[in-house]
Amino acid sequence: MQPNLRWFREVLQKHAQGGSPQAAVRGVEQRYTYAQLLTEVERRESRLREQPAGPIALFLDNGPEALFWDLAALFSERPCIVLPPFFSPSQRAHCLQQSQTPLVLAGEVMGEELRALGYVFDGMFWKHPITHSDALPDGTAKITYTSGSTGTPKGVCLSAEAMLRVAHELEAASRPTQPSHYLVVLPLGVLLENLGVYAALLAGAQVTLLPLHQLGMSGASGIDIKRLLTCIALSGAQSLILVPQLLLGLVTAIERGLMGVGALRFVAVGGAKVSEGLLSRAQAVGLPVYEGYGLSECASVVCLNRPQHSRPGTVGRPLPHVEVRLAEDGEVQVRGTTMLGYLGEPASIGSWLSTGDLGRFDADGYLHILGRKKNQFITSLGRNVNPEWVEAELTQDGTILQAFIHGEGLSHNLALLWPLSSETSDAELDAAVQRCNSSLPDYARVHRWARLPEPFASSNGLLTGNGRPRREAIYLHYQNTLNQLVTE
């Protein structure tokens, strides 16, 4: 067994020997101590060692069972793919076919898809003989498929060493607040959440894993924010990871007196740009929010604000496991704990990974992310605008939930908007736009906007799984609406 895996198992064994009455893992009705957790994982390890070599794909709802199999794959040193629930059937097929995965663990809900791909169910696993295989880089422990700006996911190959190093740094970052109860909010198919669970286990905390529907996550189709906030409040969670959209809902609920901060001690937020205004609102209500930055190719987390070392409006300082620099054009580059490579592509050359994000460091070494390099547009007056910046400002005051900005080659910037509440009137939306405009330079202001007929979602192909807009897809889908705004 690799040294890093041996270390992780020894940490779990130490927690088990401590004899704490607190559960290590909690589901809807099940509770497992650390000793029971290890027993469950070892039982599944032995089953995996009996199977033919090759990756295993997990398509399981959040819950203890999903965690046990994930850890079993890790400790048995079998490459693992955790398929996100927001992937479409064609995306799932791509992942399985490209990786030539011989084993899939999934419920009958995926049976029709798997049979069509040639898989046969043996009572526990869906099996398929390997006919050919793109060579995995040596040491691949997890293949995490990105849900970036294109429809076809890319397989990022990561080592156990990289993932556990990041998990260790996440645990160290939250250690001053001593959270002992972690609530899993995002699907385990999201790498950041996967590593958040590892970090909680390293800390000896209790991990609560509830089915996504109980959290208000209806697969790819949306979020019942009231149900999610109820789960957070009733769970007694002290730490969790959120994307900006969920943070907005939490902050707004606290501001309106619908819930309190409760036991929360460490709330990490990432996945997309967070408005400085929203972070200020979180601070005003006493919510301990720490924004971070990373990408799958760097095993998820690169920078993070931490207790005693936090500067709202930045993504924090680089964590100890990486080095970060800026290219001449401002692009963020990372060296250190990075991927082994993309599945099916030649190995990357060079030690520095170009992220595609634009950034700047302040005098104290805090990193400011300015937006995606490829998303920056130039107005007809020659002004450069990062749309993520304007979109984050529009969605920070509790009126607008989603925004999309377009202005390439135009004299006026256009916006597509979706309100936080269906009861919000057009006049209230316009007032929110004007409030935002008052704090923006003239070249970044929104001059015309349209109300969306439905929210952006991964189910309609307009959002990635972690909440980022698929910009090209949105533009093509609403091209007529945008053209109408131009001619008004």
C-alpha cells in the first residue's frame, strides 16, 4: 500500500481506538463509529480485490454506502470514478466508454443505460469486459470528470497523494475553529465535496450524508432552498462547503430572521466567483464564511481564506502544497499538487499548470480572481469587461439569483436575469440592476436586460455541475433574446 494511503488508514484507526461515542458517519437512520466505518470499508475492499482489474464507477446517491465504496476503492488502489447526478446519459456513457470501466456500482435507475452499453448485472456490480483502454497515468486513484464550458467532460487523473495532501490542508485550515460535525451538501461526484469528506475524517469529525432529495437537491433540475436550509439548521452542522448560489440563500434566510447561524463555525465557499458584497453581508450576520479557489486539475483547492488569515473579496493565500504565480497577461499558474494528466491525452509538459483564470496578488499575498481569460469581452469602445465580476455584483443583494452578461462588440452591456423569488416584479429587478450599476464603472454597467423564462440549470445544459454558467450554450440558447435587446 502506498505510504499516503497507509497514513490515512492509520489516522482512521487512531480515531477508532480513541473510543469516542460520536458517530463517524451518519445517514438518514444509520450511525457508524470509526471502528464500524473501517469494518464496512474493509468488507468492500475484499469484494473489489476479487474483481478483474480496472476502474470502478460509482453512481450512488449521497449516503454512507457511497462513502464506504469510495474509500474501499481508494484503499484497494483501484481507480475510481464518482459519476455526478447532474451528468446527462450521454455524458455518463462518454465517461464509461472512454475509461473502459469494467465495474459499475449503481441502482436499477441506471439499468437501462448500462444494458445499452453492454453491461450485465451480477447481483452486485454491473460488469463489462474491457476491449481496449486508454492507458491511465501511473498512480491514478481517481478520475474526476470536469463539467466545464463544453458538453463533453474531460477525465482528470489524480493520485491518492494529491487528494490526501489537499484534504490534509483543508483540515489544517479549519482546525482553529475545531468543527466536529460536517454536513455533506454537494454531490459526492463533486471533487471538492469528496475531499471535504476526507478532511472531516482526518479531523475525527462526524460526517452526515443525506440523500440529495432530502437536502432539496432534485438531481439536475434544481434546488429547494427552504428544504436545504432546514436540513442545515436541524443537523447541527458546524462545517460545510457551499457554492455561491447556496451561500446567497443561506445569508438571505439569516438576514430575514428565518434561521440563525446556529452551530456553524467554518463555511467554505467556492466553485465560482463570490461577490464581495455577499461576503460582507455574511460577515454582518456573523456567518463564518471562507472563500477559496481551485480547479479539478489541481486536486480542487489551491487558495483558501482561513481563520486569522481572511480577506473578503479575495480567495485567500495559496495553501502550503502549491506555488502560484501570474503570467505576463495575468493568467494564474500553479505548480505543486496537480493532475497526472487528462485521460486519453498526451501527458502535459512543464511543471506549471495554466488555469485559464485571470488574477492579481495584493501586497499581502492574497489572490484576487478577476474572471476567466476566455470569457473576457471587449466592448465597441475598447473596454475589457470580465462578466463574472458584473454577474457576482448583480446577484449579491438578495433580489437576483442568476445573471448572464454579454457585451462583445457592443456599445451597451446586456443581461439575462432570474430572480431569487418568483414573486419579484420586473420593477424590483430593474431597481436591483440600478443599485448594482451605481457601484460599477460606466463601461461595466448593465444597460438593457431581459427576464429569463426559467433558471439556468445543469438539466437544461446551461450550468455546469458546480454552478458555473455554460456561457456559449447560454448565448446560443438566448441569442434571439439578446439580439432583440440590441435593437430595442
